[in-house]
Amino acid sequence: MIEIRNLSKSFDEIRAVSDVSLNIREHEVFGLVGTNGAGKSTLLRMIADTLVPDQGEVFIDGKPVHDDPLVKRKVFFIADDAYYFPNSIPREMAEYYAKIYENFDMGRFTYLLNHFHLDPSRMIDTYSKGMKKQLSIILGISSGTRYLLCDETFDGLDPVIRQGVKSLFARDMADRGLTPIIASHNLRELEDICDHVGLLHEGGVLLSEDLSDMQEKVQKVQAVFKTERDRIALEDRLSIRYQNSVGRLNSYIINASRKEAEEIFSSAETVYYEILKLTLEEIFISTTEVAGYDVRKFILA
């Protein structure tokens, strides 16, 4: 487990991270969501101990990460713009990381390099942005660490490669208990992979919840009622987070389990109703609006 306790970091007058506390459980995919400038990269760098916080601590498996090489070797940080040695080729970077991470798997590195069709003899400086991203992911996976910190990892990857990377994560989670922490400004990118999502805004945490818990207690329903009186009577029974009407079609996001929503709408005088799957964006919008935040301004930008 990664425990983040009251972490803060400023750069001159800019407060990048403000009193952040989070627990990241093992064997789950943790999605860290927020706009550019929300503090995601700064938070990941402090977890990896490449950046020292002004206050607060990070614990990995119960031990403080700061200045402890053995603890830091449990983490591999994939930066948004990874650094490579000038004029180096992929194997030279792999050999460098193999000196740091004792479980680095050179055989797997070579296999994945071929699998992703990256030329092993070509200088990394000549790779495209997407190819460099793929190489950093391959190095991270091959390092054999327990935790993989990914900063905008899917940004710049085509859909096929993106799905391939997600499959790699899933395999290593099953085979060796990998825990990926993925920072992104794009909710749609994380929707099909994350177990838990934390939302950062202006350096602080607005929300941190399991997706399954959010999906269980919030439902999206569309309905057409027989009469206006029937609509009003049903709405009096609902805990409504969001409501919209287009003609006779009424859309709701409500606080209820699926079973509760079924019971309420099946007993109402409707012409039609349907319980729909909520998107991650809809869950976050409805949840943060309840807390008084207009989250649309930054997650839909």
C-alpha cells in the first residue's frame, strides 16, 4: 500500500499540491484525474521521491520512501516526457535500469521491444513521441517493481497500442501483483481500467472513491411518464443529483442502488423507463456538484 499523508508542495508562489492525503491499495489500478496544473505530476514525483515535499510524508508498504533506496526500488516512475541518455539505444537504457532494479527482466524487455515493433538498434533521439512513450512503458514493466507510476502514459498512443498497454498491466497485476497508478486529464481514458479514482483540482483532493461503490449508489434513469402529475409524484420519491428534460423524455441521475431504482420506477405510471450505465464523467459531475463544485469546467475541457 502507498500512504500519502498531508502532502504539500509549492514552487515560489504557486501551490502545486495542498495537504493531500490518499491511500492507494495494492493490486488495483488507481486513476489520478485532474486538469493540467492540478498537481498530478508533482504528486507522482513526490511518491517516487524525485521531488521532496514541503510537508507531509509518503509511505510505501509501511516505510517512508524519502531517502530509502530499498523502498524506492519498489517504484518505477514513467514521466510524461521521459529522459533518455543522449545518443543512446534502447538496450543501453535497459542496462542502466537493470543496475538499479534487481528484478529487471532483460529477456522480457527484448521480447516487448520486438512485440511493439521498436527498432532496438535505432537511437532513441530519433523515435517519435509515441515510440518514446512505448519504450518508457516497456522499461517500467520490465523493471519488475511492485508499483508503476504513470504520468499521462496513454497520451500520444494510438488506440491499438493503448489497448495493448492495458493488457500488459492486467497480465502483470494477475501474475505478480503489480499496482499501476495512472495520472491523466482524460476520464474516458481511465474508465475501462481503473478500480479506484482520485480527483485532483488546484492541488487538493476533491474525491477519492472506488468506481464500483460509486456505480452502486448512483443510477442514471430515463423515463417518459403518462401524465405530468405522474412525473411530479415520482420525483417526490427520488433523491435527485441531476435532472434534464427534452420534450417528454426525462433524464435523472439519482442516489439509489439499481434495485432501489427498479422498485421506484417499476411502480410508477410510466410509458417507458430505462436504467442506463453511468459514464465516469457523469459520476464525477454529479458527485462533485453535490459537494458544491462545478467540475464541468475542468474535466470536460
